[in-house]
Amino acid sequence: MTVKSYKELIVWQKSIDLVSLIYNISKGFPEDEKFGLTSQIRRASVSVPSNIAEGWGRLSRKNYIHFLRISRGSLFEVETQIIIAKNLKYFDDSKEIDNLIVEISKMLNAMMSKLNE
């Protein structure tokens, strides 16, 4: 099967799911975090699928790998911010998010490896 759009990529779809989860969880963050952690974690999560899409649109293997790396960096940024939010007791359970981050990370790594062949 030939992929015709980045929207068909499972990694992009799962990244969109991650954004939704992050937005829902961060709604419960304290109001004084509105311009701090809430804003930062939302921007980082949006960056994951956005960079997958942007890399796809560059129509160059080298550029695509570059944007996948940026996406992976943003994913790890989200992971770090989730740890911070949990340590600050802004929410309790992040298993769903943690599992999704691991899954997306593995998919991005596999894509980069395949594109480097």
C-alpha cells in the first residue's frame, strides 16, 4: 500500500490523539500555569504531528528525516513536562499518555531508520 498523505500515517494519527489527551489533562492545571507549563506542554504536543506533516510536505528524504527528528524532540519535551506536572501533583495517572509517547517514539525511530536505508 502506498501512503498518499501524511494523514494516513499511524504515527501522525497517534500524535493527534496525544494532542487531544494533553489538552484535556492540561485543562485541569492551575490558572497561574496558563502562560507557563500549560502553554508549553500544549505547544510541544502540537509540534509532534505538525513536524511530521511539515517533513512530509518537504518532498525530500533528508528534510523529512530532519523534521521527524524535531518531532521526536518535541515528543521528549512533552514527556518531560508530563513528569513535571505529575511531580507538581497537577494530575495523577499518565499511563495512557506514557504508553502513547513510547509508541510514537518507536514509530518515529522506525521511520527514521527506514528512511536512512
